[in-house]
Amino acid sequence: MLPTERVPLWAAYWLAAGHDGEHLVHLAGLHGDDPHDIRDALPAALRDCGAEMPESDLAAATVVFRHLAQMHIEGLAEPQWVGQKIEEVLIRPPPAAPTRSRAAGPSAGHCPRDHVPMYSVR
């Protein structure tokens, strides 16, 4: 889960650290209050920094699990916290297909939290 409201600031830090690119500049200039805009801009901005998004959910989970294991090995994370993070990854529902329509609210019978974008904080 990604705190989308912080991502533009991170992009500004990456620029200050010497990374460059049209997409990174665009991401740094976003306000951060629209998670859809952040989610749309992030992959290209990360490519500007030389990073790639995982190809699949399985690949992304593998990266997360390896990182969590390394944090535990290095004494940076307690077992209970690691277990909680693994549970969050495993039970997170797959993201809905992206939609650019913001005028329509959630459909009847659906809780608004079901419409939280993939990278936002719950």
C-alpha cells in the first residue's frame, strides 16, 4: 500500500538526489490528492529513475516477501510485524480495472472502501 499523498514529495527528493526525467518531473508536480493521477504517473517516473514495476502480482509479492525477510534477518522487523505485512499482501483484493470517471460514485450496495485504489493507504 502506498501513501499516494506523499509520492510527489518523494519524486521531488529523487530529483534533488540527481535523478531526472520528464515523467519524474511530472510526478513531482502533482498535488497528491488524486490517487488515480499518482498511480498513472508512477510507473513512468520510476522508469526515469531506472526502476521497473513488477510484471505481475506474483512478481510484486515475491519482491515484497524477499524484502520483508531481509528486514527480519537484519533485525529491522519483528516476526509479528512481518506476519502482518504478509497477511496484508495475501488478503488484498486484486485491483479493479482503472477508470478515469470520477463523477460517478460507488454503485449501490457497495461500500466506498471497496473502491480504494491499489496504492492508497487503508
